[in-house]
Amino acid sequence: MTQDTINKILQFRDDRNWNQFHNPKDLAISISLEAAELLEVFQWSAEDVNCNEKMDRIREELADVVNYCVLMADACGLDLDEIVQAKIKKNNEKYPVELAKGSKEKYNKLKKS
């Protein structure tokens, strides 16, 4: 995500004076609610695990989740690039390629061969 996109999300909020309502608690709730709406797209999808016919809805719900994540990071004074890079580093340590490649096991279940 570019800084321009982040700025547009924040500008949209600021133009409507919604920052006053955007505290971390309510934003966390909103992220969870939007993520549930994304999950709802897949409910009862049977064999169609990709839900290709519902891609427009997936795009819309995923955008809602991302928008609220941007707003949450802003409300908490967090730099999205910094926290994502830190998480990638941590995950690389927890899931080394030589142990995790092709495995769906949690990091504490990975076995050295």
C-alpha cells in the first residue's frame, strides 16, 4: 500500500470529521466486524473454496478491513510499514524455510529433519 493510498483513507476520515469517533477500541471492533463480513462470503460455499463468483464482494470486504487497519494504526501512532516489516522478521525467525516450506504446522510443531 502506498503512502498516497494511506493519505486518501485518512483524508476521507478527516473530511467528515470522523477522527473523533476513531479510538483504538472501536476501531478494533470495526476490524473484527468487517473481517466477519469477509468470512461470511465463504459461508456455505461448499467445494468453491475460492468463491470466484463472489470476487467483487471479497474485494469490497477486504478493502473495508484494510481501511480500518490503516485507521487503527493512525489512531495508535503506529507506522504500518514498520510494524509489518517487524512481523515479517519475527515470522522468518519462527518459520525458517528449511523447516516450514510446504508445511502447515504451527512453529512449535515444526520438526528438524
